[in-house]
Amino acid sequence: MSTTAHTLRPQARGLPAQMLTELAARFGANFSAAMAVREHHGRDESPFPVTPPEAVVFAESNEDVVDAVRLCRRHRVPLIPFGAGSSVEGQLLAVQGGLSLDVSRMNRILEVRVEDLTATVQAGVTRKQLNEALKDSGLFFPIDPGADASLGGMSATRASGTNAVRYGTMRENVVGLAVVDADGDLLRPFNRAKKSSAGYDLTRLFVGSEGTLGVITEVTVRLYPVPEAMSAAVCCFDSLQDAVDTVIRTIQLGVPVARCEYLCPQTIRTINAYSKTTLREAHSLFFEFHGTESGAREQAQTVEAIAAEHRGQGFEWASRPEDRTRLWNARHTALFAGLASRPGARAIITDTCVPISRLAECITGARTILDKTSSPTSIAGHVGDGNFHCGILVDPGDPDEIALAERLNEEIVRLALSMEGTCSGEHGIGLHKIAFLREEAGDKGVELMRRVKRALDPDGIFNPGKIFAA
């Protein structure tokens, strides 16, 4: 994979003067070409430099999205959907210039169907906003990628997170979508039946498409009853092998853990400094158990016994809501804790996922690869489903340091691919993993994806330069 992408600059097609006039007339105060606004929409959590669009539209309705898409289609101008800006693979960067379509103001919860266990929301609604609205319903939405991402963006990247081991990913939890296609038509390719075998699964086609096939404007998601009891636990190990073997044994025995996270000693050290916690700086597993009072307790006791068999130490419970929240908030700050440990640094992050049987081997191999650099590194991940992240903190002004980090990133990804794993468990392809997608899917697989892209977006206006090389 080329590292020249870290110095990319937009190859702008330019916004025609007539289009600027039409945008200003149609959207008024919801249209901006101010540099500060553009730069905000050309920045995410990836290691790439700011790559701003040439203008921004703030959509507030399906009609706004329809009109913006039709204008871009008419003038052959790129359109890049923008949600919360939390992507980590450069999905929202305007590498060919164009218009950023910000849907964060489309933040209404349209309908909650308690009997059907579903909620329909506009694309800009975030997961925390939805759960806050659900708190008196006895239901919750479990997909938790850490960042307070928008549900439209989570659908577009097929996100998952800490709860995926029990509740699955966005792929399993998106019931349906409303999407504006390249013709500027609003599509609703779904019904509310529990199952369907009627034709192609168009909903799943857009889930994970990263804004390259259309603009998601509404999302209908599955909800789940709030468990009667929730408890969390932390357990420490002297070796990575013992920690991962505990995870593998837990999964193989069918213990229905809700969360199962691994954090390396370096990650724990930065979390302690950032979040003012006092966690032991060792290979650590964070667990969460959902169920009845007796069921959650039985799960925890089973896992405690498994951990003891693998020399686990200090199995500590956190059953009070405030203690659980403090624990998981600390876990979710891992990226920002790492960045704070090296001010000014950027993080190059892997997102590999492997079969659970190869997990220990892959993480151990990744640790050996990371030891080749003197830059700060970390390993953390949702190991209950085989997904883990390696982070390398680099000085964005040091090309040699970046080049080394990218070479190590490539080694880790290829290690996972050699074990029948994937280059992306939950972050998507974006700009950073284009070459890896070809290695994983093969030339024929990528060409089939390109055919789908050309069929649905013949003028290439939707988020060009992502997933496939330009």
C-alpha cells in the first residue's frame, strides 16, 4: 500500500459558478463556502491531512438531500456524505473536491415501534441520542463503536463495536434504509416483516457502501429489551497468550458474554494517565454480562473460573451502574488517551479480524511486528469476535516514521489475511485499505464491486476515490 496518501491533496473538479448560485438560492444559510466550515468537513480521525471540500450543504430533510444530489448530478460534481466526522479511514475526505453534504441536522427520531422492537431515525441521529430517547421504553440499541457516531454513518461503514460478540454488527441490526440514489430519487428498499426472500437484498447492498452508492437519509434499526441485570468485570494476566486463551475458551463454551475486550499494558498505562484510573498495567480483559440476576452472575462465575485456569488474577466486579459506566468510558477513551500521551501525534490504526481459533497467534504476531518501531504502540480490541486494533502513534511531520508505521501496518494486515481474516472488521475501506481490499477480495471480486458502483452511480459522483483506487 502506498503511503503517499498521507500527503494527498484534493484534485478538485471545481464547482461551476452556476452551481454555486443555485446552491446559495436553494439552501440559503444552510450553504457555506467558508474555509473554516470546509476544513471542518475535510477532517476525520484518520492519519490523513485535512482535505476540504469546495462547499458544504447542511441538509435538514429528505428533500434537501434529493435537491443536493440532483444538483451534483446535473453539474457532474462529487458529493461526500458527512455525519459525525468520526471515521478513521478517510471516508469523508474530499479527495476530488466537490460538495460535502452534512446530515447532522437530520437528527429526528421518527418512530419507535415498541411491539416490533424497531426504531426509525434520520441519518444524523447518534447512538447516544437514540438510547437517551429510549430510556423509558425498556428497550435499547446495543451497537457501540465507542465514538458517538451517527446511525447513518454507522450503517455506511457497517460498524460494530464492543457489544458485537452478543448483538452483532450494523449488518444484522439495520432493518431498512431510506436512500437517495444517483438520479436523485428517494428509495425505501425494505418492509417491516421479520424476514423476506423477495429479490435482491438492497438494504444490505447500501450497508457498508461508505457513501459510494447513495446517501442514506433514514435508518430503521433493531432494538432489544434492557437486560434485567448487567455486571462488568476486569481480569489481569501476566501473558497475552493466557488472556487470549481465556477469551477463546469462553467463546467455545458458549458463554453469552455481552462484551469481551482485550487491552495491552501500554494501553492501560495511557488510559490511567488520561482518565485518572488506577487499573493494573497488565494484559487485561474487560467483560460485561447481561441477563437475569442469576444468569449474569452465573456467566461471570463461569468466566472467572476459566480465567483462573489460565492464571488470571484479580477478577474484579463492577455491578453498580456508575462503576460500569466508568469502566467502559475508560475503555472508549483508549484512542484519545494514546494521542494525549504524544501531543501532536496521529494514529495509524489496524482493524483486523480473524477466526477465533487464530486469535492468539495473530495478536502475538502483531505484537512482534509492533516491537520493530520505537514509536508508541498499543493493542486493544473486541476480541470476543476476533476483531482487534493495533495503534502506532506517529509524528505527522516525520515521513520516515510514517513510512515505517505503514510498513508495519501492512505486515499486520497481511498476517491476518494469511489466517483467513479480513483487513477491516468494522472501520471500512475508505482511502487507507484500498490495496488490502484487492488482496482480500481478489481482482474479480473488486471488479464485481466496481460494476455495482458503475451501475448505481454511472457518473461517479458519490464519494469518489473511496474503496477503489481512482
